[in-house]
Amino acid sequence: MNLVVLGLNYQTAPVAVRERLAFNPDEMNVALAELVSLKGVFEAAIVSTCNRTELYCHARDLDAVKYWLAENRHQDLQSITPHLYIHQGTEAARHAYRVACGLDSMVVGETQILGQLKDAERTAREAGTLGTLLNGVFQRAFSTAKEVRTRTRIGAASVSMAAASVRLAERIFPTIAECKVLFIGAGEMIALCATHFAAQSPCKMVVANRTLERGQELASELGGEAILLSDLPERIHEFDVVVTSTAAPLPIVGKGMIERALKQRRRRPMFIVDLAVPRDVESEVGELADAYLYTVDDLAQVVQEGMASRSMEVNSAETMISEKVKEFDSWLASRAVVPTIRDLRDHADRIARSEVQRAQKKLANGQDPQLVLEQLAQQISNKFLHAPLAALNGAPADEQEALVNLVRRLYRLQDID
């Protein structure tokens, strides 16, 4: 059972590369079905966030998975290979546990990734691509994450992407309370950002979303207004702060839109945070004099503040993970003998059924029940012992001692002595 994790993250690839390999939620079911249709791939799950894209597979053919990723995302394999990492077996399990605990995140100790892993597990399960191995990995990863958060303070001092956005905005504007804030999208990340900005009591908050109903739901929680994405060109100039995170495959905020907005604002600055992968805002917007554009990668320095104070908690978490990985290794080893155990049971059952049927016929013919039972026991014993006795009698001299010791151990003959 070969566990494989193939992926890239914010440490190995810039956002320009990550966005080319990201998967939209609408693509997941088809992608998962394609993955498990590959020869030598038996289970699959895909994690795709703003900071990482990872394929979790039970697979014999690693090359097939790599080629599939490149082909499915319309990328040249050679160009993306330097950004990829590959973990197998025990190290793949360790990676999954570290991701679930937030130790592999840009924001060390953050909890959002755990929810994203659970979403990936659920999607794979519903798509029918989650089997014994991946289910075992994910459930143990979730359990480990819960224990780490219970027994350590790994997330106590973490600075979330949302909080980092507020901190950066405060470097541009004297106070958020005098700012008008626009949130583009209505997903979990935007809701989190909106909560942090709302705590600063901005003078106006607006949610722009593809569907007005979902936008109004979030806006009502904020005491704000909801508009459609199609309203952006006419409305975006009103806002000092723009935070965007949608699942759009192409940018929805272009350089021209922001140029026109800045003219209408008479060059008053705009602070724009693009937390989407693929990006929602054209990178050229950052070239405009009065536009302060930050992507998820640009927030790295801010979110790492406080890391030193958490170093001991991180060490404790890593130790706990190492213990859990050993448990996983033991579980995996036990799974390796399952087919042999199943075959051995089937073999014994076939012998028993065959001899019982023979005994039933003898009883139906009026033979003495006591004699039939004695013959039944003798025949079952003889047939089940036939293979080990033949192996002992036919073993070469140089293998005999080891085989004798093994048989005595299997049948606990030492206890009899």
C-alpha cells in the first residue's frame, strides 16, 4: 500500500505557478475520476488552496501521477518539476499530519487548512476515490491535529492572513474607521477577513458577489451592503480597501478598472489584498502609483511575526506527530498481512465446509453419529495440517531449522513444551 503525496506550496512555488496548478471546486469530481482511472492508481484526493495544490494517492506508478498533473493542468512537466515535492510511505503520512496541524502553513498553527483537508476528504469520499489507505491517513491526521491543538498552544500567537491584511491596511491609512471596505467574494476566507476588518469599525462595508443572495447573507452579518460583481466597474472607486478571494479562473479586477478608479478618487490611494489563487487582480495593478497590491505571498513576512515565541510549541507538536507517524507505520504494516489472513481464513472455511457436507451425507445414510464426528475432526485436522507438514518434510537442510522454529512459533508449540 504505497502512500504518495505529490504537490507544491508557497515555499516551493510563487503564486504565478501555484495558480496554474490550482483546481477549481467544480473540477474536482472529474479530476479525481481521471486520477483513479490511471493504471496503478487506486485511491486519490486533491487539496487545492491559495497556498498549495497536493495530490494524495494510493499508487504504484508515481510517474503516471506526475504526468497526469502536468497534462491535466496544461503545463510542461519539466517546467513545473522544480517546484514539486514528493513524499512516499511514512514521510507522506508525516507530511499529511503536519499540514493538518498547521505546521506546513504560511501562518503556523492556523486552523483553516484543517477544514480544507476535511473538505478534500469528503469530496474524495463522495466521488468514490477514497479507500482504506487514504481514509486511514486522513482520519489519523484529523485526530492528530485535534490532539496537538489540545496539548499545545501552537495557534495561540498565530497571525492569520485576515489579521495581516488589517495590519498592512493600517500602514497605509491612519485609521480603518475612516475607510470604506469592499469584499469581493463571500467564501470562508472573505468572511474571516470581514470579521477582522469589522472589528475596526470601518465607516462602510460592501460585499460584491456573483450571486446577490449569498452576498446579502454575509453583508447582513456585517451591517453592510451587497452588490453584484457586474457592479464593480461603476462602484470600485468608492473604496479605500479592497479584499478579494473568489474561485474565478481569470482575473476579475484589471489594471484599466483600477486606473479609472484612481482617477475618480483623485489619486487617493487604494489598498488591495488579493487572497485568491488563481489571482483575482491583474499583477499589473501593482505598477500603478497609488495602488498598493498585496498577494498571499506578500503577506508572508507579516504572518511570520510571533514565530519565535511559538518555537517551543512547534517542537512539541513535531514530537507528537513523530509518535503518531510510528502508529501509522504499525497500522500500515498490519494492513499488509490482511490479504494473507483473509486467504488463510478462506482456506480453513473451505476445508470445514467440505468435510461438514461429507459428514452430513454419512449421517443421512444412517452411519453412527459418534463415528462420523470423530472422522470429521480427523479429516479437518489432516487437511489443515497437510501443507505445513509437507513444507517441513520437504524443506532443504539449510532451511529446516528456521522453518521448524517458525512453525513452532505459529502454532505456539513452545507453550505446549
